[in-house]
Amino acid sequence: MGTLPHAFSLFALILLLTSGTGADQITKTQAIFNGSTGIGAIVDTSSRIGKEEIVAMEVAKEDFYGFGNLTFLLINDSQKDTIHAALEAKDLIDTRQVQAIIGPQTWEEVSLVAEIARETQVPILSFADTAPEWAPERWPSLLQASPDKRAQMKAIAAIVQSWNWHQVIVIYEDTDSSARGVIPHLHDALREVNSEVSQFVAFSPFNSSDSMSKELENIKSKQYCRVFVVHLSFKLAVRLFEMANKMEMMKRDYVWITTDPFTSLVHSINASVISSMKGILGVRSYFPKMGPHFVNFNQRFRTRFRRKYPREERNEPGIYAVQAYDAMRTIALGLNKTGSKRGGKELLENILDADFLGLSGKVKFKNQNVAAAEIFEIVNVIGTGYNELGYWSNGLGFSENIHENSSYNSASMIDLEQVHWPGGPRYTPRGWTALTSAKLFRIGVASLSGYEEYVKVESDDRLGTNFSGFANEVFKATTASMPFFPQYEFQYFNGSYNELLEQLHLKNFDAVVGDVEIVASRHQYAEFTYPYTETGLVLIVPVRSSSKAWSFIKPFTATMWVLISVITVYNGFVVWWIERKHCDELQGSIPNQIGIMIWLSFNTLFSLNGPKLHSNLSRMSGVVWLFVALIIIQTYTANLSSMLTVQRLEPTIPSVEELLNSNAMVGTGTYMERYLAEVLKFKNQNMQHFQSAESYVKGFEDKKISAAFLGTPSAKIFLAKYCNSFIQIGPTYKIGGFGFAFPRGSPLLASMNEALLNLSENGALQELEKTWITPQKCPKMPSDSSSLGPSGFRELFFITACTTTIAFVIYVCRTNLLRHKNIWGIISAVLKRWVSPRRHFTSRRVANVEISLPEIHLKPTKLSTE
């Protein structure tokens, strides 16, 4: 060890912790175990964490003295040198023959110490934040005595989500354990709440003040994001905040969120230091600060800490103190089961069996780890102190307390107490600000847009370049309605939109404005706002005049024609049936009667033939049907006249399916080529790209294409220009829409979307569209909907059918009555069934009555009483 550099030297300090004099100690020890038991601890005696752990273990030594004479071997790890820590651990195991080792704090040191203890299986109780999943299998004697705190990253993500911050900058310590164990979990947690990490910034404990200042200045001048998540050790975090305060990065619009390594020690910061950290929001491990056990520990800890470290202003215990106390208790309980002289594997098994409620919470090992932390406390630095705002629980969210009878939980932290942010308590930071550099925001505009209604670029030598059009005006109106948007300038770009979006990805532009179609293939370069136009893809084809050869059948639908025919034949049949005995013309052979019946059916459509009808029933049926027929004929005449008067256009290609089968060429834009090939199954060789409305028309005139696919916004303008030549057919395929493009992860995107929604809801977007987009004036493609169906004539058909049916029923019944002279036999049967108690009386009365009907005379007949 003498050959090692002095700056990294470690020294061993052996402390015999007793609760009384040496003589008393020996007496007590001999009375219980007749020997002493050594416990080693590797701590940084110069840090606040180490100081709290030392005092807590001294208090624990007093409480658990009855379990044995615990010799406490303290290794000072103030230089954080992993090699020296490993050497001292080897000395503790081989020379000092300790039964267990507590600490250290970092995974780099823990892994080396665990490797040394691998053969002897001396229990190692680690206080590192995280441990790999494979660690228990490699080092069976390594126990994770501090809860896994990776769930705190979900708490930080929930804070970010509460205020809709969509981008954060992560500042972390440049160690393997931070990068491997914590940062990936933070990244995933932020992605789950639709937030992104715009930049990772790594700081080392050996960074000079100049290097830290340059890094912060770089962030300040080149990043819009002002939400910082700080995962640094305590000393390095204090240096960072002091530097940020000097650089005016602890003021309005800045957000600083700290993780457990710093926040769990915020109670120990001196007033002169914490005053530079106003507005910091932190997440720290929770432990219950109540109950007689904690009250007793708290009083003794404060007294001993104040006496041992008089220069420390604050003496309250934190999470590291109670974890060290619980670790000592765990070992003491294990030694009590095995005996002070027995350690190794037996002691390890007893420690793993520990199950008690400690000061830090439940202590029970599973897979060599205590239960992961699920509850975290949210604190806010105010003035020279801090305020406890509430708690976050995994799966439950935020709450003001964590009592079992607490019934209120919220997914948003806004429902907790007011946060005092940097710059003032009542102001909620946006999470981004303008760059400190004077560089304007560069808005790329494609000068090759095919539709001047959306984008128009005019160059003038004297006035410069003028940008106008619906897209540009919507962008101006949207940014003007936002609380803040960077100063910007439009810059035209000679190229396609795909090339322009690539330039956005290469950071040559800060945003893209124009008739930019939103498609999935472009998301590799940019993110888009909500569409500010209609979305969809439609098929446009040329039109031709429709044929009038069969126009006379189009006023009615096929169903209507069938129904008219059925009702007509039915009415004719009933009239024929009623009149056939009164007219010799309606009689004859069967074929002759069928022909006369059909002729009579359609003849009633145009005349009633009143003098020729002999029965009032047939006249009744004919009058109603003639009335209905008159209405149908007039409706038919009016609809046919309308169809023949208006010029009807029909598409040259009736459907997308027929276009596919014809193998014809279609015009497209470059952005829709993938959709047409993969979804609609068009062949790539059958597609030809066009840019403007004029180029599409030229393609049609030159017979290069038979149809064209256009986005709905472009199709609206195209059809307005060429009303009499083209028509839209088929369905609207739901893709695209025009939107504004921003770099991936841009903090402006969420604010732009909100402003666009407000612009649409207050009617301003519609007014701009009326000003810049010509309304569509083309007639729509005619369809079968112009033909009339039976729905409008349902009641008339019902009336005539009912009238005819009633006439037919009356005629049949009357004929049957005349045919059967013994009608009273039927009446007698009815009376017998329903008036049986008085049947004799009724029979006698009926027998003496003579019933008279018109033209019908029946003789009295004595009815049978059987």
C-alpha cells in the first residue's frame, strides 16, 4: 500500500464500539458469547452519507449489544477508489476475519468486494442504488440492503406528464452504474408518457468548473428545452446548481427535477448553499417518521451526531441513516441465531430469513434483495429550506398522505400543494424558452409546390422574396396565437418535400411549412402537427356524357317498378273477378280471360271505365287505384323531365377495381406511392409522378395516364379548376392531410398542436380557408340516388292495396251468403256453442220467427237442440 499514490490512499480505522467501559464490556461479552464478533463497514467518512451511516450504526450497536460484542471495523473510503476499497475488503476478510461487511455505496466498489468474498461467503450488505439481475447468481453472499429505486423514474415521468412537458434534458454522473442501471429506466418511463430525452449530458466528479460552465452554456444557447432531470451524487449536484445559479439558469421558465441521490440529502444542506437552489423539485425515498421506535432513534441520533460533527448545521437523520441502522439489526439478528463465532454460509442463510419492520420499512429479502421502493416523497426547495408537497406511489399516483385510510389519489401532481418554481410560486414554466443566440428560426418552404393556393413564393429583386398561401397564413396565425414562439424567417428551398424534410433532419431548417402530406415514411425525418386540412386520398378520372337510350326507366328504381307492376296486376285481378259474371267480354277460354285481366289491369292506370263497371265494389277499388296511379304518373313525368334537362356526366372509369383490372397508368404524388402499391395493389410501373394540377391535366391530354390519385386538399382545388372535365369516384382513403413538420422531439410541437386546435375551434381556420381556397363548384357524379324508390309512396300503396282487398273480401262473403240457403244452421251452431244454457228458449223463439233479407226468403226451420 505504501507504493500507491497518496491522493488515493485508504486507511483502516478499527473502532471498538461499546456502551460502557472496557471492563464492563468484557464482562458483558463473556457472559454471553465469551468472544467478540467483527463487522466491517466501508464508508466515506468525509461525506454526509458516511457520517449519517456511522452515527446510525453506533446507535444500533448500543441497541443490539445484547446480541454479542460487535467489533466494528471502519474503512474510510473518502477517495472513492474501487481498487483500494477491494484491498481493504480483502484485509477485513482475511486478516480481521469479520463476519459481515456493510457497504459500500457504488456498484463499482460493491462488485469487487463481492468477488473477494465469493469463496468465504462472508455476507456483503450493499447500499448501491441498483444491482444487475445476474448478480445474485454470481455472488451468492451479496445482499442488496437498500431498496431498488428504479421506480423513482416513473415518479419523475409522472411529474413531467403533469405539466405536459414533452422534452427533457438528462444530466447524469459518468459512471457505469448510472448509465446501466438508471438512465435506461428513465428513458423508457418518459417514452411511456409521450416525452423524449432531447439530450444526455454526462458530468464527472473530476470535471473542472470551466468544463461544467462550458457545457451549461452550450445547453443554454443551443437547446430550447428547459426541463432538466438531474441524477448526480450529492457533491457533484451541489456544484452543478451553484454554477447554474451563477449562469442565471435558476430563474423563470427553468425546471430542475432531482433524483434520490441528491434529494435524500436535501435536509442536510446548509442555508448558505440551499439558497442558490430555490425552486428545485425533488424525488426522494420515503420512510415513516413516526412511532416510538423512530422517535427514540431520532433523539439519540441527533444528540450523537451533534456531538460527533459539531460543524454540521443540520443533524436530522435521512434514508441512509435508517438503512444503516436496519442493516446492523439484520446482521445482529442473524448472529444471535448462529452464535458469535459462526458466520459464513450459516450466517448468510439466517440473514436471508430476516423478516421485520425496520426504520426504513419492511426488511425481507427475496432473491437476495429487499423489496423495491414503491413510495417516494416529493419535496420542493423554498428559501433556505424545503417543503414536503406529497407522495407518489407506484400504481396509485400522487397523494397528500400515504395513510392506509387515504382515499384520494391523482395521476397529476397539479392536484397537490402549489409548487414554488424558479422565478416565482405562481408561474408554471413552459419547459422551453427562446435561444440566447440571435439566430432566427429557419422555416423551410418548398418553392416547387404545385398549388399556389397553398404555397406561393414570389421573388422580387427590390422587395425580396414574398411567401403567401393558405399554408403560410395558417402557420402565421397559429404562431401568433401562441404565448411564445421564436422569431422566425421563411426560406425557400428548391426541391421536393422529401428532400426538404431530409434537410430538416440534418438541422439545416428548424421547421417546414407548406402542403406537406403527413405519411408514415416521412416520420423518420420529422414529426408533424395535427392536420390543418381534410385528410384522405381520392381518385380523379375524366368524364363523358352519359347515354340516354334507357333514360325512361331511370326515374324509378327497379324495386319501384316491380311494386307498381304487382299492385296494378292485383287491382286488375280483383276488378276482373268482381265483374266477370256481369260482362260477357270477361268470359271465355282461360287464355282469353288471362289476357283480358292483364289488359284490364293496366287500362285502369289511365281510365276508370265507370259506365262499364256494374259493381260498386269494383268502382271503389278502381277510383282509389286511379288516384294513386295519377300521383305516380305525375311524379314519373317530373323526374324524367329533370333527368333529360340536366346534362349528366359519367366517369370514363367507374371504379378503382376496374382501373386495377385495366392495367392503366395512374398519376400520383411521390408520397402516396407506397400506399398505392401495398394497400391498393397498384403496380409500380403503372404509376407516374406529377407535381401540379397543370401537369396532371397535361398527362390526361397526352394519354399518359387514365386516372390520378390526389390528396383531398389538392383534389378540392383541382376539381374547382376543371369542373367539366374530371370527376371524383370511389371512396375516400383515410391517409395524410397537410401538416407542419418539426424535428423529432421538438418542444414546440405540443404547443403548436394546441394552438391549431384553438384556431379550428374559434373559426379562424375556416375563414382562412374561405379566403385562400376556391370552393368546389363541380357537379358531383350522378348516382342511383336520383331514382325514386317505394319509400315515398309507401302509404299510397298501402291504401290502394287495403281498399282493393276489402272490396274483394266483401264480394266473396256476400256471394257465399247467397249460395248457402241454410244460413240458420250456421247461426244455430254458433248459438249452441256460446249460449248453451238458454238453448231451448232460443230455439223456440227462433222457430217462430221469419227472417227476411233483401231478395232472400227462407222458410222457418226447427233447429236441432242436439
